[in-house]
Amino acid sequence: MAIRYGCFFSYAHGRHELMQRFKATLADALRCYLEPYFDNEDELFVDVEQLGGGDDLDHKIARAMCESVCMILIYTPKYEAHAYTRREYAAMRQLELERSKWYALPSHLIIPVIMTQHPDQLPPQITESSFYVDFSRFTMATADLKSNPEFLPDIDKMVRRIVTHYQCLKKYMPPGHDCNQFELPAVPPPWREITDTTFPKK
């Protein structure tokens, strides 16, 4: 295995500008501040930028996750509603378990970034993380994140966690580890029970 990416971006795809702009400006900020720490690796793996055509998308995603140091999880209520994003979350937890046998993990491999709060509450998959950042105050009026003093302290915390894992992985990764063998797990169940929202009949 060779490290190819600093972070795997896991997010639900958005059709409109707010979700697209948030993903793009967060990616831009992380690339900007991660670059000085890496050797020749790409700072991020973002599927729409790096996945080509072909039928074996599951294998390409699985390999990219295995070749990534950490995962940035952009949380929206839409994230937990989609099977493919819950599956990516489960896959990175699987990788976390594997790597915990190589070295004492300084923190979880998944870094949740809250773009939009759930109207009820955040799921335990997010709140039980040892670290997550709340960017839910981001709007279309927000300046880009890489030069925004309101968000820079949290960007810095994220970068430091990623870099710490990067150095550990370079030091302790078993020689000859083959990411071609890693497979995505089965789709996990929904993160919360679906409540009945129908109105009672009179």
C-alpha cells in the first residue's frame, strides 16, 4: 500500500449551489493548508474529480479509501439518508479497526464537518466522534473558508489531526499491504428510525 491521498471526501451530492459551494470551498481550504506537510500525495480524493468511467466504481472507491489517511465527512441530513454515504462511513470504520492494530490511533480517522444540522438532533455516529466541527453557520454570503478568520481555527485543528495520522501511517504501515484487497462492506441500516409523519385522520 502506498498513501495516495490525505483525505477521502465523503458527502451527499447536491444539485444546487449551497452544497456544491460548501464542498468546493472546504476542499480548497484543506488543500491549501495540507500541501506543505505532504511528500507527493494528493491532499484530497473527491469522487467527481478523480473517478473515471467504468463499471467497477465500488472497487475504485474502496481502493481510494484504503489509500487515504483520513476521511472528511460532510454531514447534512441528506448524508444519513443515502445508502452509499452510510456505506462509506462503515468502510472507514472498518479501516480504522484495521489500522488500530498497526499503531495506537491518536484519534478517529473520520472527521465530521457539520454543514447542516438535523432538525431533531445529530446522530450518535457524529456526536460520539472524539472531534467534529460545526460549520452550519456557513451560508451563500460566507467568504471562502481558507481566508475566513471565523472558520480558520477549526480548519487548523482538522489539518493537525490529518497530519498526525499521516506521519503515523508512514511509520507503521506494514510493507506490502495491498489496498486492492479492501472491499466496501454491505450497506448498513439507517442511522435512526423513520418516524411516521402522517397526520391523523379525523
